[in-house]
Amino acid sequence: MAAAKRIRKDNNRAGKICISMILIVFVIVMSVQIVKIYQKDQELIETQAEREAQLEEETARQQELEEYEAYTQTNEYIEDVAKSKLGLAYDNEIIFKEED
């Protein structure tokens, strides 16, 4: 009878050790997964910050292009192009050129 209690006690201890090992392995695996997810989250946060910076740059560029488009439809732009590219001037304008 003492031997039977000893076998049960050993089986009970072995079961507790086995369950403890399983729990330890489970905790380690979960810890590794949590660290991986945290790193991935940090990478995504950095990517989002980069994308937001790009969006701001492109928004500013779009604003500049819209302003330039509005400028190209003014008389001032037409006069500038006529003077610089076509060499035209008003009848009452005097143009001075530098000598080389």
C-alpha cells in the first residue's frame, strides 16, 4: 500500500512538472510573439510618419502648382513670356542691353 501511494505521488509530481514546463514554454513563446508584434508596430508607426510627411510635401507642391497655374493665366505672365522668350516690348518702352 505504501508503494501505491508512492507511485501516485510520483505520478502527481511528474504531472505537475510536465504542466509547469508546458506553461513555461507557452509563456516564452507568447513573449517572443509579443516582442515581434511590438517591433512590427514600431515599423508601421515609422512608415506612417514617413507617409504623412510625403503627403504634406505633395500637398504643398500641389498648392504651388495651383498658384503657378493661376499666375500663368494673368496678363503679367503673358507680358513676362513675351519679353523674355519672344523679345517683344511695348511701343513706348526702351530696352537696354549690356555689352559683353
